[in-house]
Amino acid sequence: MALVLMGTEACHLCDQAQALLLQFQGALAVDVLLEDIAESEEQVQRYGVRIPVLLHEETGAELDWPFDSIQLRQWLIQHQCLHSI
């Protein structure tokens, strides 16, 4: 099971989302992968105006930007992605 942060290079919002995720490093019960949507036309169409988007690979649940650390924490808990905090 993994989380995928959908984004692209030179996206300052993607950098902010990644920084928020790093706050939970060590508490995450899943791997986090970074996916550059520019490598797939399908992903550009799906996520182009929404990035960054955090995707739960197993369930398909998505967390669209904007989100803060509180919203991210709640989403991670809801989707059982944390060991503990």
C-alpha cells in the first residue's frame, strides 16, 4: 500500500504539499511516492488543474490541494496511513 503525491517539477504548491507530508515522516504506515503527471497525457488531463493531489493507491481516495497539516493528518488517520502521532 502506498500514497502517491501527484505533481510536477517546478510546482511550488507540490513542494508545499511534500513539505507537509515530511512532517509525518516516521509516523506513516505506508510508502510515499512522487509521480510527475507530465509523463502521462492521461494524468495531465485528470490532475492538471488540481495538483498537488495525494492519492491513496489501494482505495483510490484523493486529497486535493489546498490542504494544511491538520486536514492532512485527519485524512491520513481516516485512511489508516499512520502508525501513531
